[in-house]
Amino acid sequence: MNAPRRLLFVTLSNIGDLVMTTPLLEALHLSFPQHRIDVVADARSSELLTPCPYLGRLLHKDKKAGWRDSWELIATLREHTYDVAVDLRTAFLTLLVRCGQRGIKRRKTSVGSHAVQHHFTALRPILGADIAIPPARLWLDDSSRQSAAEMLSGVAGGRHLVVAPGANWGKKIWPVDHFTALINKRAGAFDAVIVLGSKADRALGDRLQAAVTPPVVNLVGETTLLAAAACMAGATAFVGNDSGLGHMAAALNVPTLTVFGPGRPERYRPWGARAAVVLAPNEDLSALCPSVVAEALDALLARSAGADPAVA
């Protein structure tokens, strides 16, 4: 049997950035459905790609790695000849591998203000300028589904609010007391609250758990990325700060509300039909009232009931 033909895709490092490149993966797969796609990613976020059904080899590139590691990666990539190689991270890697067509992001060229739209400039030479942009997406495997089922086994009802109170920068964090007030304002709308985050967010998760009315499953620091995704899948809504978990929720087609302080929401908001943002006054999240977020959540849920997930 002949080996499958291959494409190469070099994605980005951070969780949210990686999720925002999955529309390109989907577009490549739809255009080359018989090909396997080898992906170069960062070790910290690449777990999200492991269940992808058309994934070939998953290789890691550390942006802090030296030239020796980079050359070893290039030598590995040169073991195959790729029909197409798309690089969203550098402008030179595709020049060093064997490939038929090359794609890189074009600076100062886009069809819109969002990062996903800018990423798609890398595909224009290959797939044409009029290609439709698919939604972001994630894939789940049986192991992550089983882990989520075990962690949520004591949760009653089916109306779950997922909350992520942390972020990688303090100024991006909406005060946990505001999260608490929001949850308590809408306590009757949800059967349980699932709290997610990294180990660095544990104190925030503990404070929230101690102060809210609905039952809480506090999983902060207790899940892998895929298990966290499985815990979010099918949730009624997600509310969180500008972080990777919000991008994951939107890619799972969960109604996703992101609170923004500093940042560029027009460029970095989660990509999806069921994703919305709330902007803090003067980029000061402490000044963003829970009642404003509660109203935005109500509007999102009403809108999401009939949203087409293929439209961002």
C-alpha cells in the first residue's frame, strides 16, 4: 500500500493562538481530504491536536530552542516531500523542507481585522482568495471523555455554566468577587458551575467555590487540556477572561462570553458564531459591573439558540 500523501502545517504556541489556527487545518483537510497533515506545534498546547482524525506526525518546536534543535527538526521534516507546506510561525522553515507549494502569512495583508482572517493570507496562494473560513474546532478522544465523565459524575442536571476566573496576566483578570456576583445573579439558570484553570488559578477557584450559591465542581489545576475540553463540551455557557480556555470553549461551539480589559478583542476574541465579548470601561476590569456581564450573557444565550456555528 502506498504511503498517504502529506501536507505540513506549522502552527502557533499558546493555547488560544493554536485554537485560532484550526480553521486553516480544516480548510486544508477539506481541500486535500486524502492527505495526512504533519503538524509542528509547541509541546504545551499540542495535546489539543492529538485526537485530530487527519493528523499525521505531531512534532514539537520550542521557540527558545537553539540552532541544533532547529536543525534536527528540519532534518526530520526533510524525510518526506510535502505537497503543501504552510508556516504561520516563521518565514523560512518552508524554504528548508521539500514541498511543492509554500504558504506564509502576509504582513499588512488581510481580509479582516481578526487574527484568523490574517492567518488565511497564508492559504491564498494555495487555495485561492475566495476560500470560506471554517469555524475553529477541537476534537475529543475516548480517554478525555471518560476523564470528564468521572470528574463530573456527581453533577446533577444538564445546565452547566463553565467559568475560568484566571488568565496569564493580572490585568486580564476580572475580580473573582465579580464572577461570584454574576453566578449568584443567574443561579436559577444553571444546575451547576464547573470551574477550570491552571494550577496558578487555584486560589481564585477556591474563593469562587466558597462564595457561590449553585453546586460547584472545582477542577482548577486538576485537568489536562483535553479533559478540560471534554468537561466544557455541551455546556450551557462559558464565561471567562481573555485566555486559552475561552478559545477552546468557542471551538467546541459552547456559547462563550469573554470579558476584556487590556487587549485587542477585534483581533483576538474567540472565533465563532456563539462567541461574544464584554469590554471593560477604560480597559479596567474592576470597573466592569456584574450586572452588565449578566445582561450580555442573557443576550448571548438568546442569540446562540439559533446561531449557525459555521459563521464567525
